[in-house]
Amino acid sequence: MAGLHLRHPWFIVVFVFFAAIVFANLFHFILFRLLRRKEVQTIGPGLGVRKNIGRPARAIFLLSCVSITLPFVPDLPPKIEHAIHHGLLMAIVVTIGWFVVGVIYVLERIFQRKYDISAANNIRARRVHTQFQLFRRMAIGFIIVLTIGALLWTFNNPRIWQYGSGLLASAGVASLLLAAAAKSTASNFLAGMQIALTEPIRLDDVVIVEGEWGRIEEITTTYVVVKVWDLRRLVVPLSYFIENTFQNWTRENSDIMGTAFLYVDYTVPVDALRAELERVVKTSPLWDGKVVGLQVTNLSERTMELRCLISSEDSTKNFDLRCDVRESMIAFIRENYPSAFPTLRLSQHSDFAAQKPAAAQPG
């Protein structure tokens, strides 16, 4: 055995390395199989445990295997061994930061699963999802800063800290130059914190921004993505929602009232139209059972304006209900009162008949 060891000094290294890899993969497989089973039994699938923390955990296990194998490498120069140790330590620090970021994503999904954002009345769910999304981005930024600091700490070289001190000393001058460039970034970051705390907007809120109707699709640390009704995306800086006026149709609740206007002749019976509107709306699944009414809201020299007021659970259903009301009411008027559509009356007055001269008498 001693002769084998002397002849093949790398045999033990290779054996220990592959044994450590097999052990790490086996431990990783068993651990995440148990976590997956526990996830399905208690919370349900969809947390992304394997996706978010599986890869960084595997990387940590493999790097640990390499660290365990390194002392068995024969005839390794001290400088090279120190460099490899330092590289492994830096890699482990990075993978630990990666692992913590994955844990943040998993925790966010655990808390968000209690609040269904697809429900009809989902104000609390949208509030929680918005706050967690903003706080998650801030926490990830904080983890990145800590990881960079830990990487600098691994060098353990006084000169690096001297360079860092010099950079901090010159930061006073550099900050004057960077202040103007970073003004918009800082304002958007502070606006993000204000939005998370004061909640002027939330995910899936229905808003009107710059004359565009859409829903809040994404809130980042610098901008907000508004999904417009025609599937366009409107990208707006976060500071816009703090400094400017905009419409939020779902600020307190998603219930909304809408109007459909009819322009008809004065001869139309308003009571009959009111009864038909109630019949159409009350039989529609888009109505929430709260508000329905018809009123004469304006008169002009040629038409009478009728306002159909209807309510729904959200703006999408209300838009569809208003379209149905317009179609049904126009069809009802066309079938029952075809002469009640707006008409243009022309009346010609002439004094020609009154001033008609007497017929000439034959001579």
C-alpha cells in the first residue's frame, strides 16, 4: 500500500475528490427531494425551491468538496496553494450570496401565496405583492453590497484597505461630480420607498397615465411598467407617480361606475328606455347588482342626451357592460321607435304666396 502511495501520489487525490463529489450530489439530491415533498404536502408546488436555491446549494457543496480535496494534493507550492485557497474562498462567498438571494425569492413566494392577486376584490393582495416586490429588490441590493464587502475582506491585505480609505477620502470630491448624474436614480429610489409605504399605486392597479388606460404590470426600483389596453407597454419613472397627477381607478376598491350616452329625438318615451335598460343590465353577468339608472342629462336644439349609469366589479367588466348596453339600447330603439333617432327638421317660410300678384285680365 505504501508502494502504491509512492508510485501513484495522485490516486488518493482523485479518489477523495470523486468521493466528495458523489457524497455532495447524493446529499443534495436527498435534501432537495425531502424539501420538495415537504413543499407539496404543506404549501403546494410553485415556490421554486429547486430553481432558486438548488443551483447555488449544489455549487456550495462542490466547492466544499474541492476545499476538502486540496490538502491531499502532493508537492503543491505554498503560493499556488494559497492562491487556490483564496479563489475557493471568494467563490464560496459569491455562492453564499447567490444562495441568500434565492432564499429571498422563496420567502417572497411563501408570503405571497396567502394573497391571491387574481381574485375579484384583491386590494390587500395587490398591496402585499407590491410591497414585497419593492422590498425584495432592496434586500437583493443590500445582499450584493455585503457580498462585495465580504470579497474585499477575504484579501486580508492592508494595502487594499488603504486604497479603500483613499477612495473614501476622495469621495467628497467625487460625490459632487456624481450628484448631478445620480440625482434621477436617487429620486427614483426614494420614490420607490414612498410608493411601498404610502401605496399610491400597486400591482394590477388600473391607472390612466399620460392619457393612456392600462394596468400596473411591474414596479422596479427605477421605473413602472404600465400594460396598456392594446398590449403596448408604457415605461414611466417611479418619481412620476410622486410628482405628477394621475388617475387610479382601483385605489380603494375595484368597483367602478361607467356611463353610456344615447342621443335621441325628443319624441322617444324615456320611461320605456329606462325599463329596457334595467332589463338588459339585470340579466347581464357583468353587472354587480348595485347601480343602474337612466337620466336626461342634456338637451340641444336637435337631440336629447340620455345617460345610462351602470356599475361593475372592475373596469374591464364595466367596459364590456357599457358596450352591451349601447348595442342593446340602439337595437331596442330601432325596433320599437325607429322615428326616435336624431332627425334634422327643415321648415321653409315664404311670403311669396301672400304677395302673389293678381292674374292679368284679358284686354
